[in-house]
Amino acid sequence: MDFGAGAGGPTIALTELVKLNGGSVEAIDSRPNLIQDMIDSGILPTDRAHHGDGLEFLSGTDSQDQYDLITAFMFGPDNTDGGLTNQLLDASQNALKAGGKLLITSDARTMPIVRGICNRPGINYNYITGVRLENGFMPDTIVASFNRKQY
């Protein structure tokens, strides 16, 4: 599931990756025009491209429709209390299969908030520092999983 898919750039990459193992990709974004563009361009079929509140969508996921991976590329910005991050973690825990992963990338302002919130019992995560380049950068990344007995 590509959370906050935007124009679908990462969604395209994910669809190519899952072709290797026969998987499938879904995407959600709050902007209907971007979801429609993904459908019209053939990135995803209508039943896999969702318009709406991503947090509500993930929170409403039932056990039969859980995901192996949820991505949140260029997540945020989040405020200093980490409200958005906490909501994403709660919704993702509900929507992930056992052993599933949440991958978050973000900018240098938001990632310390995300990292601080992930640093608590019940969440296992790896932090990857992005590569800074002259004309741009690779954002920092967190890959997290949940210990369902503790979180």
C-alpha cells in the first residue's frame, strides 16, 4: 500500500517490483485528481487506486485485506508532538500482516520526530540516513515492524 501516493511515482516503482513475485500494489491519496491520473495512465486499476483519508482507510482494513508493506514516501511534515506519525503507526499496525513492514521516508525536519516516536517498546525499526548530494538528496528512511504483543 502506497500511503499518500501523490502523482504515483513511487507507485510505479512498486508495481514493477511486485511483478517479480506476483504481488499487487494499492495506493491511496486524498487528492481525487491524482488518483484519477493514476487510473487513466494505467499505473493502477480502479479497484487498487483509492481516493480518501489514508489513515481512515488503513484503520478500517480487516484481517483478510492486510498488507505486507505500507510505504509513506516523503511523509509529513509532522508537528512537534508527532500526532500524524502516531496516527500512521496506529493505522499501519492494524493494516499490516504479522511480520509486515512500514517504510517511511521524509525530510530532515520531520524524520527526527518520526524516529523519536518509533523508539519505544513494541516497535522494531532501522534508521537509514539519506545521501546528501549537491543538487538534491535521498531522504532519511525508517523501516519499522510491530511486536503485536507489546505495541
